Amino acid sequence: MANSILPRRIIKETQRLLSEPAPVISASPSGENMRYFNVMIFGPEQSPYEGGAYKLELFLPEEYPMAAPKGPKLHLYCYAAWEDMP
């Protein structure tokens, strides 16, 4: 999907997301569809989720930002052992 048919807001938000990433979140648009995002969230240090890596797939609908992103499809890559949980 070409950038020219995307709303300006999505283009600006995507550019900001790529230039100013959050510390425990990695997100990038698909090369084939700029409304589809691959997101990885890493468990914060000193939390029960430390060491966890969680992959989400999000899709920005045509109605975005008036409608929330669709998803998530959550794929659990690894998770802190349950016995380590407080």
C-alpha cells in the first residue's frame, strides 16, 4: 500500500514511532501494508514479566483514529517461569 493513500496522521505517527522508539516496545509497519504493524513488547526489568517477549499484530482500520486499532493476535515467545512469580 503506497504512503500517498494513507492519512497524513498515520504517516506522521509511524515516522515518530520509528524515530523515537519506546524502551520496551519495538513496532514496525509491514512493507506490504502500512496499516499492519508487527509489535514486540519485552517484559520490564524487575517485574514478573522480565525475560518475556510478546509479539502482537495490530491493524489500523480505515476509520482510524476514530476507531481503535484491531487486534491483538498475541504470540507468546517466552515467559518468566511461574514459580518465579510473587
